Amino acid sequence: MGQPNVKWGCVEKYFTNHGYEIHSKGGDKILVAPRDGDARRTRQTVLIGHHYSDHKGDTLSPGHLAKIRRAFGVTAEQILAEC
């Protein structure tokens, strides 16, 4: 069985509901992890290109899903479960 299709709208909803920040930069989207109370630590970030985040129906690439899993520990299945 292949990788599930995860839409940008589901990703946006999941991370917004879990306290992550989403910033726009030149059409691209940047997911920023919530603060952990230590101002000296840098927060994990993931950049999603504008070809994958212009519209809620855009499908994320497997590479973006791998970046999200490495940076935040969130799997595609977790995102789809709340979509």
C-alpha cells in the first residue's frame, strides 16, 4: 500500500489545532513548532513550497511529509486522523 495523500488543508488544520504557527514567506508556508518555555532554544521549522500550499486541496509530496515527521514527529496518519 502506498503513501496516503495528505492535503494542505488537513496539514494546516492539524498544526493550527496543536499550537503550531504557520507563517507565509513569498507564497511558501513555514510551520513553526510551539514554544517550550526556553527562549534560548530555536524552534523546529519546516518549509512547504508554494506549489504544495497555495490551495487547501494541494497534495503534499512524500518529501514534505518526511520533513514533518523528522522535525515534529508527526506522521501522515496522525494528520489524516484529524482531517
